[in-house]
Amino acid sequence: MSKNKKVIIAIAVAILVVAAFFTFLLRTAGADTDVIGKGSVASFENVLQKMSDSVKVDETNSGYSLEAPDGTVRFVWSANYDQSPLYDAMLEFDIQPFIDAGLDMGKLPDNYTLLGDKMAAGTDFDVEGLKFNDISTPLAAYKQIVDNYRSAINYHSAMDHYGVKLGGGNMFEWAKDMEINSVTGDNQDKDIVFVLDPESLIAAGVSPDNVEGWAYETVKVEENGKMIEVYKFLKPFDLNK
């Protein structure tokens, strides 16, 4: 074999080795880059354990629910979006405080649905191409959102909270670390937070300062790389009491 051929073979082998190495790095990085998604799963598992008595199977919505300590609102997330009759993820809350504050239900958008004395505010996920397995735990049903609808998972840096976006500015949030959260300034009473965007509700006649049981407050959020303050209806709970 000539010297030139040996050089060409050596270069080709080196290129293949380098290419394989970078492919490995890219695959490894791809598995590890979603720090928020992975962190939210571990953190949500802590919430489920802390609130185990409040987490139930929800047969009506083909999934699970997490009820607030005062029983006035719950976060519901489906395990099978083909079978969820209303929304795939939603907040279900007592409607009377909003009616008492002036709500005209006929003026609400489609992401709100009246359910007797409750109101649901939620979102649907695209099921095309998604195969539903036997999801037998609340955590697995949550992880399905992370794996398939990552854009629905939020990290609220100002509060150090993870959250699920439920459409229309509505969310369910929880503290990234409840132990740290319990001794951190403004976050002490906010281990979990049910969040409603006031814009649609105000447009439907609600007087925001008159909604009993919900705080109407400004919260800091990041928008276009800047921190701004926006109003939200908040129902926070301290799970360490």
C-alpha cells in the first residue's frame, strides 16, 4: 500500500472517530439539556407525596386531580387525551365568588366551561401520533405532558416555581423546593398556587377586588427578556403548616 493511500485511510478513520464522538456528545447533551422539564418532574413528585391525601383518580376526566387544602379549587390533568371529555389539563374552581363579584358567564371565552356550581378553565393537547400507554400513576400522567408538550411547562424564576400552562394565562404552580420556599421572604405561603388570569374575567363583568377567597395581586413575570409586573388572581397555600 502506498504512503498516500495510508494517509488517506488514516484521515478517513480520524474523521469517522471524530464524527462518532460528536454524535455521542450531541445525544448526551440532548438527553440532559432539559433541566427545567426534568426538574419539574422531580419537584412535582414531591408535591404529590406531600399532598397524597388530596391526590385522587378522576375517572370523569380520565386522569388525576390535586385538590387545594380548602377544597375550593383543584388541578386536573388527563392520562388519556383521547378520552378526556372537556380539557386535557385544567383548573376546576368554585364559581360563586366570581358570580358574587359580577361575573356574566355568557361573556367568557371558550377555555372556560360551567360545570354546575364549578367553573373549569383549561387547555387541550394535540393527540395526533401520540400513543397512550397504561398510565397508572399521577406522576406518569404529568411526565406525559413534559415529554410530549414541553411548551406547556413553565419555570417562574421570580418565584422559583414550576408550573403547567392551562391556556389564557391560567396556571397551576408549585415551589421548586418547598423546604427552601418555606423560609424565603414573599414565597413563604406559596408552596402551591392556583393562578387565573383576570383579563377575561374582568371583561365578563368581574370586579377583581370583590372576589372572595382569591388574591388580586401583581406578580413578576419575564417577557421579552425583561421582568414586568402583571395582575393575576392567586390562591396560594403553605403546605408546611
